[in-house]
Amino acid sequence: MEATNTSMKGWRQENTTNSLSDVHSSVHVPIGAGFFKTLRAYAGPGLMVAVGYMDPGNWATDIAGGARYGYKLLSVVLISNLFAILLQHLALKLGIATGRDLAQACRDNFSRPVAVGLWLLAEVAIAATDLAEVIGSAIALNLLFGLPLTIGILLTALDVLLLLYLQNKGFQLLERVVASLIFLIVGCFGYELLVSRPDIASVASGLIPRTEVITNPGMLYIAIGILGATVMPHNLYLHSSIVQTRDFGRTDTGRQSAIKFATIDSTVSLFLAFFINAAILILSASAFHFSGNQQVADITDAHRLLDPILGVKLAGILFAVALLASGQNSTLTGTLAGQIVMEGFVNLRVKPWLRRLITRLVAIVPALVVAILYGEHGTSELLVFSQVILSLQLSFAVVPLVSFTNNKAKMGRFVNPSWIKWLSWVVAVLIIGLNGYLLWDTVLKMVR
């Protein structure tokens, strides 16, 4: 079978089922079409991955960074985005070149106890991601409609019905819904930037890295928080799978073309995510830092202060709309990631609605308990804690990914060139080190 050609000689294939088999190769790719028609066929997976870089878990660090330090941490947002572009490129290349998603690749390469352990860690990370979406969506519903957080958390369970409907209508419809919500977020923050009137020269200056980020302890802590949320573990599993929904030729030539167009799709989409994260930080800097409200670090406080500080009525509403869109988008992609890791690591298949319900309940229960006992402040702290959990799991996804794509026996002609091999390990070690530092510091603070 041509799908298992020379690029797969190094794999021990215990699981020969295609990743996301119900939608595998379901999206038509025209043969011999022009550049833009072909690119259009590949557009979509990048936007679904970009969702993870603008989810509610990222908002708090961007708000805090802008409020406290103005535009100075924009360079950190940019560098983190470049890291993401590299690692997501490796994920899509793994999926296209080998026909295995990252979870399947781990199962093929490691012993069963190790694969099961990695699966459990991935499930914890997905639950933590879903927890951030639940809290973010509940906060958005509270800001928009005044619903108590407990009611908002319970309402988030209804998105199971939306997901089931979209899955039954085809994968591209799901991609279009995600894309529509992303462009809604872009539109909201485009308006926010217009009314906040940031200083363009200062914004451009903020994109230049500075030593102050390292020498200032407070700035360094927030910078690590931004970098620590750079790569969501579930996005690496997700991307390596959904690129295989395209019906490209399973030959070396077809794979080479698929990698090229999927990389363009991914890179452009992640720059959209960069715009949104940068916009949150720029808005926070323009509205809060330069107006004397430098201690704003909470989503609710940011929403409450936007209208009076900017002198407009729509800023706070659009901020909350963007937050709700962000939370709902992330639930859709998180569900797919859950299906991918469950099937890939342990070949365990359950009905999509049951998988979604289990994941959602794991997130809802702790969020509901904290909301009832501790209210708004408690849910904000839980949001931060969910990011710490993600930081802990990240290395268990990044290290196998870099290792596999650097291995010629596994990747064949698609193995990383030498400069990417070295760069990918440098980025992996840096991200792991920063996440480890952030985790250690957070644990120390909790103990004290």
C-alpha cells in the first residue's frame, strides 16, 4: 500500500487505522490546479490550530503584561509566535510524511506502559484546556448577560449538541465555523485598537527584544507566562491529525506539496493568532498602563474599565463577545484533540458525544465547585492553575515530536534538515526550561 512507503520504514505499526478515520482524506485537493486554488483546498487546519493560541487561558497574561509594562512585552509575544510556527510545522510534517498523528507515532515507537502514561498525561492536559474554555465562556456570559458563573458553567455543556451537529455535516463546515469565530475575534479587537489609539512608534519599538525583560523580575515572570502558554500540547496532536483530512497524493511528490501548502496555511493562521494576542496586550497597555491602572490583571476588571477609560460604549461588549467566541472555538478543537489522543495512544474508540460529555464533565465539576465556594476570584485562580497543568505536560508532547521528525529512519526524505534539527531542540529545551521555572515558582507560592 503506497501510504506506507519508504518514509515509514522506521515505524512499528501496531495501530494501522487512519487518524480520524471518519474524515480521513475527505477534503478534495484539485490536481494540477493553480497555486491559490490548491492553497484554498489546504486552508483550514491552520486556523483550527491557531485557536489554541488565543484561548481564554492566554488572555490574563496578555492583559497583565500590557497593564504593567506597556508595550515592552510585545517582543515576547512575537518570539513565542515564532516558536509556535516552528513546532506546528513539525507536527504537520509528521502527519503528512508518515501518515501517523503524534499520538499514533508515540504508540508505534514506545512500549505500551509508556504509551498509556503519555495518554493519561495528554488527557490531563486536554481537561485543563477545557477547564480554561469553560471558565472563559462562563465569564463572558456573565459579562454580557449578567448570568451567575455557576449558570454559565452549566450552559457550556450544551456545546456538545453543536459539536455533534457540525461533525455530522462534514469536516470543512467545522473549519468554517472556527474560521468565522476567529474573524469575529479579529473584528472585535480591530475596533478595540481603533478606539484605544495606541502610539504606533511605541508599539513598533515594543517588538524589539530588550534586556530589561530578563533583568526585571516582574517583567520576566510575565514573559515566562506568555512563553509558557506558547504551545498547547493538544495542538501538536491535533495538527498532526487534521492535516490528513486532505486527499493529497500519498506519494513523496504529493507529500512534499502537501507539506508546503499546509505550512503556508499554518504560518498565516498563526500570524492571525499573533495579531489577536498582540492586540490584547496593546489594548491593555493603551487603556490601562498609560491611564494609571497598572494593576489590572483580571479579565473582569479589564472589561469593567474599558468603556469609562476609552470613552465609548461598545469596547466592553466587544471584549466580552471576543472572549465568548474564543472559549467556544477552543471547545471544538479540544474535543477533536481528545478523540485523537484516545484513539492514537490506546486505540480506544467511543462515540463522539460520549467522549465530549466525559471531557466536559471533567472540566465542569471543578469549575462549578470553585465558582460556588469562592466565586469570581476563585475561578480566575483556577484559570491560572489550568495553564500550570498545561506547562507540566508540554514536554511530553514536544520531545517526542522533535525526536521523531529529526529521525531519518522514521521520516525518510522528509527528515528535518540540520539547521531545523538544532533549532527545534533549542526551542524545545527553552520552552521546557521556562515552563519548568514557571511551574516551580507557582508551586512555591502556593506552598507559602
